[in-house]
Amino acid sequence: MKIQNIDNDLHQEAEAFDSQIEERIANGHVPDIRLAEPCDYFYNNPWRRPAYVKLDFGEQFEVIRDSIIGSLDKKPGEIRILEVGCGPGYLSLELARNGFNVIGLDISARCVEIASKFSAQDPWVDQRGTLDYISGDLYSSPKLQNDSFDVVVFLGALHHFPNQTATLQRAKELIRPNGLIIAHEPVRDRVTPGNAAFVHLLSTLLSINSNFYKHQELSVDRNQLMAEVDKIYNSLRYENENGEKVQSINDNEAGYAEMYPQLSSFFQQERFEWRYAFFHEFIGGLRFDEETNTLVAKFLREMDRILVETGVLNATEFLFVGRKVN
């Protein structure tokens, strides 16, 4: 299988995430759902506070865990999972703590080193399934054998792969017959100006009494308002004002238009669920007292769901659970 420019792109992608995780760890980040600590380095990120981590990443883990248990007629200790793009390893770690046998794969060597470090220090290590982190890529790692995993998981990673056909074909090769693929992915091609306008409205109202991380001017000038909405629109798409990627070379390589058709083509859909519109990108910016922050974050999560269900806002994240049937 030949993937154009894969070596150069993967090298640049790895460098971006090596740099990002080194800076985060140096500033007190603890990538662990259970043991996360307050970290003021993050100004608008759920990792800023443990309550947000459990509300956001903890719930993502629960959805993934429950999808596996509900779809496979096996005990956790009999289930082998590959997480592709595991980053610093918090999801793989939590899956192992729940009895699964897990391999976390990432192209960032520093992420894998850090994941391994936190795994070795885990207070629950004696209660876990097996856990191993490997640095490499999905296509050529010698440790990945065909038909050797019951589940392949992509959590915020699949959208970094430019060739969805090749990526999902490779995932299918790795999955055992009747096994699962789970993708929990942002789809920034579904961000709308309406989503951006809502975020500007909410952040401006909160900032009146300094309850949001940055001050938003209460303007009634339409041109100024539209300019602010445009800025937020770009930020929600992880792009600068010129439409260029701001996180890494392969970020936003695939949106819903690229991922979902290929997922549903290679795998029999078992479950599909729209997730967030703004919640994940917003709660880290709250600046009430800690108790109120947590309450407001929970309120915003529920309102996010209602606004998506009623069609007011576009969901910009989805969950897909599919089965390998042939």
C-alpha cells in the first residue's frame, strides 16, 4: 500500500505533537482522567480543571467502553483493543483499568514516552488488563498484525488521516471477524456561521461580569459583530483567518464528508450519534468560582444536546460504531 508523502507528513505531524505535549507537561498537565489536576496553563481547554475532564473526556470514555461491552459477547479480559493516535495515553489507560487488553499507538515518540511514564505510575496497575504503548504509524508498524484486534478506536485521530480509504482499509485488516471500529471525531466541516454567532453571543454575555476567560466588547455595530463571528468561525474550525491549519500539518484533513461515507462503506453501522456543537470548545473558558464553573459546565453540556437535537446548532462531533462483517 503506497501512501503519497506519508513519511514527510508523518514526520511533521509527530514534531507538532512532540512539541505540544512537552510544553503541556512542563506546565503541569496530567493526562489522566482519574488523576487530572488543576492546570491554569490551559486558558480554554477541558484539561484546565478535573471536573471538566470527567464531564468531557470521562464521558467520552464511558460511551466508548459501553459501546464495546454492549456490542461484543466477551468479557473485558478477552477483548484486545488498539487505540490509533493515543496521544499521551489517557483513553488507553482508562480502558486498561477497566480490564481490557490495550495497545496505544501514536506517531509522537514523546507522547508515547509520557503515556508509558504515567502508566508505570498508575495506582491501579495491579487491577488492569494488559497495556502497551508503541511509537509508530498505522501502516507499517511491525507490532500490528492482521486480524489481531477485537476493537480499533479512533478518538479525535481519524480526521488527521488524509486518505480515509487507505486508513479504514488498514483498520479493517487489523480487526478480527465480527470485531468493531469506534470513531469519536470532530467534524469541523460542519461548523456554521450560526454556531460561531451563538458562541460569540454566549461568550460576550459571560464576559460582561468577567465570567469568561477573555473580554468580548458589547458592540452593536454590525460590521464589528460580523468580524468577531468570522474570527470565532475560523477558531472553531482550527484555522487562522487565511484558512490555514493551526494545530498540525494533517489536522482537518478529513471532515464528516470524508469520514462517514468511508466508515459506513467498510463497516456495518451499529450506532451513530451526533455529539457536541460548542461544549467541548467552551467550558474551559468559564471563570466563575469553582463550584459555579462545574454547575455551568453541566448546564452547557445539556443545553448543547438540546440545541443540537432541536436543530438550532450543527453538531460538530460524532460517534460511529461499526462492525466488520466480511
